[in-house]
Amino acid sequence: MINIAQKIEAPIIDQAALSTEILSAFCKAAGDSLRLEILRVLSHNAYGVLELSELFGVKQSGMSHHLKVLFNAGLVATRREGNTIFYRRSPLPTNHQLLELHRSLIATVDQLSLSTDLQQRIDETNRVRTEASRAFFQQNAEKFQANQDLIASYEHYGDIVTEFLDATPCDKKTVLEVGPGEGGFLPNLSQRFDQVIALDTSDEMLNRSHDVVSENKLTNITLIHGDTNVALTQNIKANCITLNMVLHHIPNPSQIFEELEQLLVEDGSLLVTDLCHHDQSWARESCGDLWLGFEPEDLSNWALTAGFIEGESLYLAQRNGFQIQLRQFFKHSKH
């Protein structure tokens, strides 16, 4: 029986009285068309200063100024990934009296349409990230497992993920595993679901999953080369979706929650296993990681925005200092 007890604490909000200076800084940050566009772009992803400069065709010094204004107003938050600082939207303001104004601004910003040129540049940035990840797996498939084991070996958490799955209420018709990698989880999924669909962008990793399928004579598994967009194009619908140590390889982790929501049937479940945020930048070069794990509230906010309802959470401390988070989300019926 799993003890799923740890609760994500809400951020501590400054309870100081609202002053004209605080309100002025907020209004100043929101009173610039470029800064509003930056907030709109940050709705689905986190970007570094150089990436944002290229997206908007603005010098780095100018972009740094705009980001500083947004940061001082509590509209963006920062996170260091190795030598790079990434910017993302803040889920809550630093002053509780700005809460309604903050929410109204973000809701209005999300109604803005991005220009075709800007959307193309965003797509190109994500494509470059995806290609870098795919190239890593193609070139390092032989040593990937050894490098991955330095962070979190599947044999150390696989049984707990399986127990977590067994404790998750869902119809056992179809499960979609995004990024099966070496295929370690496929036999367990095959035993529990009528149909298993495994989706991976790496030919080499898909070949390794195929070996597992063949060796174990798993007849109810379909392997598909592609990403979640391919699954959407093929009108795939699943009762359960699993992502095991995949999210930190995905260029747009927040947006994929929206795509997963479309792939789930009503009352379907989503299980995400990934690293909590860490500062081991060597994981980028050794394991092809695009992100150094995630804060639990990041996953909660992305899932909530995509329309999921949060379920249980479990956190596993590894002996090497890394921490794994197992998260459960549900797509509830609209009836």
C-alpha cells in the first residue's frame, strides 16, 4: 500500500498592504504592448533571454529590461537551469491584494492572438529543442541507460509506479505511454490494459521497445513513431496516459498537458513520473535533459490550465540526492 500523503504547499504571499508604488509597478508592467506579448508567449513555455530576444527581434539588453519590469511587478518568475535563467509566468502575485487584478490581466492576455510570424518563430524554437533531444537519443542510445541510472534507475522506482497505477481508478481498455524509452514499463501495462499504444519520437528507442515486445511476446501493444501531435492526427483516444521520466525531455512541457487532455477520454487519468527540480546541469550533456526537473507547482498549474483535476501525489527521495514526483491527474466528465 502506498502512502500518498505529501501535500504541495501554496506559495507564501506577501501580506503587506497595497501601496501606490506596488500598484504603479504592476500597471507599468502591463502598460506596454511588447510586455503583454511576452506574457502571452510565456503562457505555454519557459524561455531564456536569448530565446525571447530572437522571438521578438529585440536586443538582449532591451529584453532584459522588459523582463526585469515584469519580474518586479510579480508577473514573471525565474528559474536557473545550469548557466541559463528561464522566465515563466508567475501563477500568483507577490501581494495578495493584486490577486484579482493579476488573474484578470492574465485571462485577458491569453485572449490575444499571436502573429503568424511570431508563432512560426515559436514553432521553430520548439523544433530546434526537439531535434536536439532526438539527436541525443539517436547518438547515445547505447549509453543512455547507464547515464540515466546515475539519476534515477527504473528498477528503483518502477514497482512503485506500477503500484501507483494500480491505485489509480480508470477503465482498463486503452493506455497510451508517451516515451516508452527502453520499454521497461510495457510488460506491466500489457498485463493491465486491453490495448497499449507506445509513442516515441526516437527510432532507436522505439526499436528497443520493439525488442521488449518481441522478447515478452506482448500481442496487445502498438508502437508508433511520432509525438502527441501524431497521436492527435490519428484520433487516438486513451483511458489512461502515462509519462515516465519523459517530461524533462520535452521542449514545451506546459503545452503537452493540453494535447494530453485531448487524447484522454472523459474520466480518463494521466500519470506523470518525473524529477523534481535539481541543479545537476551535467544531466543535460549526459542524458539529453532539456529541463532540470520541475517544481511540483509547475505541473499542478499546467495541468489545471489544461482542464485537469489534480489527484494524489507521491515523492520518492533517491540516495543520490535526486527526488522523483509521481503525479495523478484526471479529466472529469463534462456532463
